[in-house]
Amino acid sequence: MTALIKRMQTPRIEIRKLFDLVRDDVMAATDRRQQPFSYGSVPGSEDFYFVGASQNAAK
């Protein structure tokens, strides 16, 4: 869960890219023994960010 929480706080990472980065973080942390699987259907018509650029500027 640490990799997900860390990446969710990073500004301007689109959710599909975020899950790819989390997978890479987990694989690196476990010497490639664990490979998280990303499953779901995120609509492709709009990008989704947990933290956008304007939210980051307010911090």
C-alpha cells in the first residue's frame, strides 16, 4: 500500500500512469517477486488526477 499512497500524492500523474508506476515500485521493492495486476475500466474520454497542478500550488 505504501507505493500507492506515495504515488497518489504526486501532482499531475494521470491515474493509468500512476498504476503503472506503482507496479514498477512494487516490483523493484520485492526484487520482482510481486507484480501487481491493474484491472478495471477507466473511461478514456477524460484524464483523472488525484492531485492536480492547482492543488499542488495551494500547498
